[in-house]
Amino acid sequence: MTEVWTIQRLLLWTSDFFERRGIDSPRLTAELLLAHALGMERVRLYIEFDRPLEESERARFRDLVRRRAAGEPTYYLTGRRSFFGRVFQVDERVLVPRPETEHLVDAALVLLGDRDDERRVLDLCAGSGCVGLTILAEHPNACLCATDLSPDALDVARDNARALGLTERVEFLQGDLFGPVAGRRFDLVASNPPYVPRGEIANLAPEVRREPAMALDGGEDGLDLIRTIVAGAPEFLEPGGAICLEIGEGQGAALLEMLRAAGFTGTKIERDLAGLERVAVGRLPE
Ligand SMILES: C[S@@+](CC[C@H](N)C(=O)[O-])C[C@H]1O[C@@H](n2cnc3c(N)ncnc32)[C@H](O)[C@@H]1O
């Protein structure tokens, strides 16, 4: 008798297949793709573990498994990624929000504090909008200006603002770094800019290399954009205004030097859960 393809059996087979193909987090990937193919939340797979699947459902799933094995990023296939407890729409126009970027949001919220006057936030290199929009959602007195060089990325960020019901407090501007906000001042500059050294991009996992090159390439030492942001930020910040930037491991010492040279005080580098240098912060004198 042929065995029935239940959710449980399909998950076992697929995680084994992904493992043999060297796919990251094989079980989680199988669950995310199957839940997406069935149009259900992942937890529901466990509630319906013994449910046999129809041929049309299996065909949808097979297509996703094939594309994942061929290198398409999991979250482009599902079109959504959780970040700081909210779901963001993602596709090949934007970098997939990373869990470690939640540290940047944590740092931004600490820097903003709980003052009840309006706090103007500039998210440079906004991509999907996950950083700036999360700050908005978490801070009732924040208003956001989100900029990106890529008009396509800003379209995704706009869709995310709409889906999260945040459009009233956000403005999207396309252009190079501070270009679109000439003459304006903010209370906080938050940014997760491209910071991968150009020579390391070829060694990144294949699915990461499917993400927009413009979201990754930080020039020869990875610090091209960061240098411009740190040096330029004081002109766009109020006295007492703050900056927080996501950085990569090994970039902390250079950041501390840049921040001090630009006049920031209280500078520090925060590490992520893996113990890696992840966020650089500083504040201008009042
Ligand atoms: C690392 S991604 C970060 C996206 C999002 N903030 C996040 O944390 O997931 C960097 C973003 O910077 C944008 N970018 C690259 N060069 C830029 C520039 N010169 N000016 C403005 N944005 C730029 C890219 O289009 C990309 O969306």
C-alpha cells in the first residue's frame, strides 16, 4: 500500500532533503514553505500534523521546495518576514529584515527615551522600512522620514507602512543618503546601511547574493556609506540629537573613532546575541 503524504511525513522528507542540500535551518525552512503553500500559520501545521495533502497542495509545495533548493531565499518565496513582532512584506526589491537588526531598533528606542514631545526620526537606507516603521510603531510620539536610493525599495516600504497602519506619521523620500532631507533636522538618525566589504560579497551564502547588491555593498572596507553618514549627521541633527547605526563585526573601533571625530559623545558599540559588534551609538552635546 502506498504511504499517504501527511503534513508530518512531508515535513520529515523535506527537512531531510534540505539538510542534504546544505540549506540553512532545514526544518524551519520546510515548515515556512509548507505553511505558505497551504495558506496557514506555521503553528497550524502541528495542529493538523496527520492531515493528508491533496495533489494540488503538494504541487504548490513542490514548486517552492524546488525554488528554495535552487537558491531563492526562503522569505522571498513566502513574501513575508517577522521583525520585532510584526510582519513585513518582502521581495527581491529589498533586503530581508534580519533578527540582529532588532538590536538597532532597541538602541533607537533607548536613545529616543520616553519624552512626550514629538520626536523626529530619520531612517537612512530604509529598505523594507523595518527599522523606521518599527520605531514608529513602538514610539507613539515619533514621526519618521524614511529614505532610500532605490525607488523600488521605497515602494515596498510604503506598502508596509500601509499594512501596519502607520502612513500618517511617515514620509518617504528617494535619494542618496542625506540628499533628500537638505536643510532639515532630526532628533535621531537610525540606519542599517550597506556595510559588507566588497571583496566579501562573493563569499556570502548564495541566497544572500540574491538580495539587492545595493543593499550589501559597502565599498572596499565596508565603511564607505557609514563614513558619509557619520560625518554628515551633525548637520541634520538637533543639539542633543543621537545616531545609531548597524555595523559588522570588526568595524567597532573604526566607528568609535569616526563618531568622536564628528563630535558625538557617549559613543559605544553594542553587541548582538552572538557576541558580535552590531550597533554603534552616539549623541551630540546639547
Ligand atoms: C542593508 S539594507 C537595509 C534595509 C533595511 N533598513 C533593513 O534594515 O532591513 C541597505 C539599504 O540601503 C539602500 N542604499 C544603498 N545605497 C544607498 C545610498 N547611497 N543612499 C540611500 N540608500 C542607499 C539600499 O537600497 C538598501 O535598501
